[in-house]
Amino acid sequence: MIEIVDAKFITSAPNVAAAPESEIQDEIVFMARSNVGKSSLLNALTNHKGLAKVSSTPGKTKLINYFDVTFMNRDDNTKSIAKFVDLPGFGYAKVAKSVKHGWEKNLTDYISGRDQIKLFIHLIDCRHPHLDIDTDVNDFLQSNCGESQYILQIFTKIDKLNQKEQSALRREFPHAMMVSSSKKKGMQKAIKVIYEILHEVEDES
């Protein structure tokens, strides 16, 4: 069994140039359009209600936030540390165009220029699986992802769909994960998959 046994906020950075340098090389980047539930998911995965600030104003967070996360493998009682990276939400319509452009440039620079990234987690609201902005982000990741990097799609708020709708979504996106932060559904599986991807990357390097 894999658990996250500790998580703590490290720092915030306005852009990739100010990103922290660390001996901990593995970074897991969480990215989503605004109001998809990214902060809620981070808090649920780490079992830490106040780790990531949940804003009542979508699109408010403008900084890249870093958290050190400790994984425990209960099978052999080994610990490993990685960084969760919370990128600002993208595509919020009510943000001024000049501000929005600056944010999106930061995101592009970070995604394409940060070698420490081992896993991109693209969060999508399960009720809106075909938005153009998410398709564009997925295409961008597929084009810019390095050979030692991985992409994982996670659909949030799965509790908002009935069983028939959930089954249809799983058929359409068989490699994606389905979670509900409010119901704590899918958290253990997500932690396990993240851990296994990180350690597969380490084994290959």
C-alpha cells in the first residue's frame, strides 16, 4: 500500500526563472482550467485540508506553488519525496486579457522549460470533457512532453455523474482516472499510480 504521510508548502514563484532549485528532482505538475477543483484534489490526496488554498474566486491564484510530499511504501516501509507543483488555473474568461496572457506565458515557459518535471497531471471536469481549451492543453502536452515524462488525465467531480454517465466516460477515456475530492473517491488509486510512475522514471534513468 502506498500512502502520502507528509506534505508541506515550500514556496511560491511568479515564473519559471524563480522556481526553486532542489536536490529533489521529481516534480509532479497539476494543471487545470480554473474552477475544476485542483486545490481540493491536492488537499484530498495529501489528507491535508489547508495545504492548497481553495479560492472562492476562480482564476485568483497567479503563482506557481510548490509542496514537498512524502510517500510511504508500506510493503517495504521505504519513504520517498517528490514535489507537487500547483500551476495557476488557465482559461478563466473574466480575467483581463493582459493578465491572462502573462499567466499563460508563464505556464508555457514552465511546461516546456522545466527538466525536473516527471509527470503532468491534467485535471478535467468530468461534466465538461470536451472543452476546446482542454483539448488544446492535451495537444500541447503531447507535443512538448519529453521521453522521460508522463501525462496523466484525471477527471474530477466524478460524484456529479450517475453510473451510466461514469461508464460512458470510462469507455471514452480508458487511460484516465476518475476522482471525487469531496467523497474521497479514487484517491488511493491516484496516489498509487503517481508513485509507480515516479519510480518507473527513476528505474529508467
